[in-house]
Amino acid sequence: MGILESGCGRTSPIGRSAENIGRKSHYNTEALANKIIANQNALMIQHRVMMNTAIVLFFRDASE
């Protein structure tokens, strides 16, 4: 007897809820991954701005 015959397939309530739980956790994982990527991008931009500011200030200091 396979999964479909035993009443745990996609068409049964058990199978459907399992699929929904899987889908929700997949979307949550994807959303979390997107948040992490956005944070990393923001930190990289912040770091670049800080480095550029430091370089500008250094050369401004050196030219005086």
C-alpha cells in the first residue's frame, strides 16, 4: 500500500496540511535569507562609505 492509498497523499487533509506547512516554512526560510542578504548589502555599503570617508579625510589631512 503506497502513500496515496493509505490516506496521506496530497488529496487527504493530512497530506494537504503537511504540504502547507512545508510551503510556509519554505517561504519563511526564503524571507529570512532575503533579510540576511539585505543586511549584508547594507553593511557592505556602510563599510564602503566609511572607507571612502576615511580616505578623503586622510588625503585632506595630508594636503594641509
